[in-house]
Amino acid sequence: MKNFLKLKILPYVLYLIVKFIYLTNRKEFHHPKLNDDEALIFVTWHDDLICQPLNYYHNRPNGTIKTLISQSKDGEILSKIYNLFGGETIRGSSSKGATKALISTIREIKSGADVALTPDGPRGPRHTVADGVIAIAQKSGARIVVLNSKPSSYWQFNSWDKFILPKPFGKINFYMSEPFNINDLEFEEARSFIKDKMMLNAIL
């Protein structure tokens, strides 16, 4: 019964809470113009996941995006929430199902779909760039776009990622970087380059 409530009911409750937060906040978008025909890799920190469906779909209202989410029970909940927002998911992570997830993600990019990743998920350390996003970008040749949000007021949880939940009736600034590629960078250079881009509008 407990698992049923967690996996079947909780995602809908959280989805409604997020929708309420969206609707009651003023929103300002800082977005570049993107080529609708180019499949891109969208990255965000794990603590900033909650605002990114709105961030993405504001710029790509007809976009197809598939988010790489871990195979854990928490990942199952997050997957259902993203499905409710209209996105699709690829299940896997650096710790479980990694090879299959890597191949599936590259295949989706090659087919023309955008993909979304959290370089520090699903276990951290917080605000670190794991190998997966670098390998996917360099093997697929796809460019990367960073997603950030900054709410005027928020709750910050005492979790490993210091998860951010915006409070209602404030303002949220949404950020999307210009696309960039890391094809010509060495692995560690690429890691530092991606992190620098992701920290520009991150909540510390």
C-alpha cells in the first residue's frame, strides 16, 4: 500500500504542486533563439530539476525531449512527473544501466530528439560533472545548452543536492545558455568548461 501511494499517487500530487508554483509566480525568461531542427543536450543541476519542464517548453513548445532518469524508486516518481508535463524518459544512470542508457541517449539524439541530463545526478557530489554528459556530447556531436532557474524565494531541502523548491507568489527567472560544443576539448577540459557554464546562474 505504501509503495502504491508513493509510486501511483505521489507523482500526481507533486505535479499539481509544481503547476501551482508555476501559476502563482511571475516569470521572466532569458533565452537565446534556437534552431528547431537541431537536436540538443540540455543540462541542469540536480537541485534545479523542478523548474526545467517550463523552462524548456517555453522555448521549444513543440519540442520532443527525453530525460535521462535513474532506475531508483525516486527516479520512477520523477519520471512520472516529467511524463505528466509531456516529456519522455530514458531510464539509467552512471551507477545502474549506464551502458544501455548511454547507447539509448545517443540513439535518441541521432533520431532528432532533444535529451536532458543532470551531470551531478543521481547521487552527487553536488555540482560536479560526471563522465556521462561528456561522453554523450562527444560521441553524438550534439551541442549542449545549460538550463538554470532563480526563484526570488524558495525552500532548500537538507538533501545531498540541497534541492530547491520555489515558493508561490514570487518571481522566477529562467535561464537558457547559447548552445556550445565540447568536441575539440580533452575530457578534463570539457568537464571544467561545462561546470563553468552551469555555475553562471546556479544557486549555491
